[in-house]
Amino acid sequence: MFLDKNSNEFGKDILAGLDGTNQKSTPSKYLYDDLGSELFEKITQQSEYYPTRTEIEILEKYSFEIIRDIQKEIVLVELGSGSSKKTKFLFDEILKRQTKLYYFPIDISFDYLNSIVSNLENSLSNVIVKGIPCEYIEGIRQCNNILFENDIKKKNISRLLVFLGSSIGNFEIDEARNFLKDVRLHITNDDLLLVGFDLVKERSIIESAYNDVQGITSKFNLNLLNRINKELNANFNIENFTHKAYYDHNKKRIEMHILSNIEQQVYISALDKNIQFKKDETIHTENSYKYDHDRLSDLINRAGFSIYKEFFDKNNWYELVLLKPS
């Protein structure tokens, strides 16, 4: 089953982010069109990109421990599902204790999610997949509606929501707290939330993950300009721009930018707007915050959750935190 929902404010957000004298910026969600999602999957396979393999290491080792104390039938909801390959470790453990599993992958990339849903439906007969292509909170609302329509009563289930890939790090700290608060409003005390946090570590390790030698992250970042060209009929010359990613030690975050190599002007036809770029001026496309214990604990406590269980990889580079409503 696949639910189609189209809500596109792409042009409005691009205009707001690029037109003006302040730091040019775009919401990071626009990096993930269909090609962007495919490129990101390739990023996760690069040797420098440690978050995916460390998260897989944790899930492979601790999936049983993650679900062990959940007494009711589990419904799995994944926010920003991507390929769902990491979630399969949870599938295996859950299906050892119940005969079927409702799985709701939520992702903003419609076509990409559709292909993932089709693959799962063909390979896992006892997993009932209902893909929801929209923003996370709206996806949780739709999940709740589907459960109600299928006469699945909340009192009989525990939803395990998973938010993997250190995606929480793409939010500003206040935004992350508000996001978790919104999640809390849409779940019950019987539900749990599993969140992946990338931890503070050596600068060289972090920066290498966002500057892989194969240049996949560069293609991923610059693909935003291709998307603007395609969807808004712009004339960005990609060769005049460069991917730039660096770690800001004070803010404990990776910043990803698209840098203009020359002074230039770009016309966006759909917006009837000329955008001026100075040499070395950048478009700030994404942040990825890294967490230490204090920042993590403060975020969780102020969002209305408490830490139920914590799981680390062998290097303590990454953490999966199982949260319960407080």
C-alpha cells in the first residue's frame, strides 16, 4: 500500500533562502529528491562514512535488547526511512515474537519510497508495509489514522518509532527539541522512540565522512543546483560551484555549503529572479550536529522524554538512545 501526498513549497523556500544580503541557505530536506536519495545511499557505503556502519553494528548486536521489554504487539514506524536496510535487524527480532508486523516507512521522496515499499512487499510476506511520503509529523498523524481505520486499537499495541542515521543532527538544537516535542504529542505512554545520535569525536574523522575521496557527497550537495535548474527552470552552471564541508568545533557541527567559484549571476525563470553571487560566497545547505552527553541529555529531558536504554558502538562514536515519554 502506498499513500500519495504532494505538498511542494520548493520555489517559495528557494527564493526566501537565496534572495537577499544575508547568508544564502536552503532547507536541507531539498537535498533529498529522488537522485539525492540515491546519492545519499551511495554516501552511506563509502569507507569514510562511519555513521551507517556503526549504526548497523549497534542494531545487529542490540536489536533484541531494544525490543525485549515491550509487552504489547509492536507496530514499527520509521521516520526518514531511506532504504530501510538497517531496520531489517528489528524486523527479524520482532517477527520472532509476533506473526506479522505493520511497518510504516515515512519519507519525503515519493518515487524512492515507492521502490523501497515494493521491494519490501515482495521479499517479506509477513510484514505489512504502508509507505507514507510526507513530512515526519504529518506521517505520524497518517499512521494513527490508518491504524484506526484498520481497527487496530492503540491500547493493544506499542509503536516503536525509529529515527536513524543521525538525522536528528540536521535540526538546529531548538528545532530538534521542538520536533521531539511534536512527536511526543502524537504518541502514547506505551510507545517508544529510538533515535540515532552522532557523537563528538576527532575533527579528522568527522570531516572525512563529509568529504569522501570518491566525491559522492559533493555530487549529493551540488545536485541541489540541478534540482533548481530542473524544477524551477534556472541556469546554474554546476562547474562554477564547489562542495564545501567543515567541522565547527565551537558549535559542534558539520556545516555543508555550496561555494561559488566566481562572481556570477543566476536566473531562476520560474521565480523571475536574478540571484547574484560574489566569488567565494556560499549557499548553506545542511548542518549535522554532533552530540556529547550533556547536550543529548538536555535535549531529551526538555522535549518530554526520558532515556530508557542506551546503546553504543565499540568506538563510542555513535549512540542509539531508546526514549520513553516522561
